[in-house]
Amino acid sequence: METGRYEQHAADTRQALLAAARALFAEQGYAATGTEQIVARARVTRGALYHHFRGKADLFRVIMEEVALEVAQQVTVRELQRPAAGDDAWRQLRDGFQSYLDVCTRNSDFQHIVLIDGPAALGRDAWEDLVGRHGYSLLGEWLDRAADQGAIPRLPVAALTRLLAAVIAEASLYIARAADPVQARGEVGEVVDRILGGLGQGGPAT
């Protein structure tokens, strides 16, 4: 097989494994999904799976990051394009938190793979690593901008970032584990915005 065709075949095989595993993890959970099911749905061999990934946990880790990044990009783009927020970093951030909670309510892949199964399958450190690489720096930048604009007090950014990240993480878990996610979304959204409103110098949003 020519080099170009081999590389394309390898890329297609890897993508087929990711798509099959993501669907199965979202449908039935990490623990209930076996590698036999994954390779059967992807229509590849077990050898192909272990050529691209060290095993089920490694495959799950890649998918967890893929889903989390999709959500982060979706929320960020939505808020940056929202005309009402303008260049108001604090308004954008507060709206972004609410958009994130909306995603937690509607996106079943994110609920099951990232919020519920992620920490259970890979440990709490996996969640911390994911947020640390992709969330803390972005959140810190927005908090810096909000402080520069005078919307919030100038507080230690690293500490404030970790605490707000913890708040939004617990809020998302509250929604994902609720019997009625829509009701939970309304409850936790109000609480989160009250917390953020207290931090802002102008008080809670109206």
C-alpha cells in the first residue's frame, strides 16, 4: 500500500474507532462498554484498536477531551458573537457560564462521558488535568479583562479562577445527576448568577 493511502487508511480507522466508542460510551456508559463492542461497531480488528490506543481507558480519555473541547469552543464562540455583551468581559463570562449550563442540560455526550463517567473511569485527577490544560488559562484571561474594565475587584487571579471553576464544575454535576435536569438547570443557574453577581461591583444582574 502506498504511503499516502496507508496514512489515510490509518486515519480512517482511528476515526471509526473514536466514533464507535463515543456512541457506545454515551449510550451505555464506560463500564458497560467492552472493546469487543467497539471494534464490532467500528468494523475493525482488535489489533487495530491496540495499534492506535493503549486500551479502552486511553480511548475514553481521548474522547473525553474531544467532547470537552467541542463544548468549550461552542460556548466561547457563542459568547464572543453575542452582540448584547459587546466588549464587556464580565457580562460575557457570566453569560458564558449560563450557556455552559445549557449545554450540560442538552448535550447527552457531555453529560455521560465528561461529567459522569470521566471522573469515575479515569479518576478525579483526569478532570483536573483536563480543566487545567484547557479551562484555567482562558477563565483567568477573562477575569483579568473584567478586573481591568473595573467590573470586578482586583483579586488574586489564580485563586479566583480555581474557585469559580469549582463552582461551575459542581453546578454541571448537579444538572447531570438530577432526575429532572431542566429543573436542576433553572435552580443552579440562578444560584451561580447570584454568586457571580455578588462578586461583581454592580451586584446581581437584573
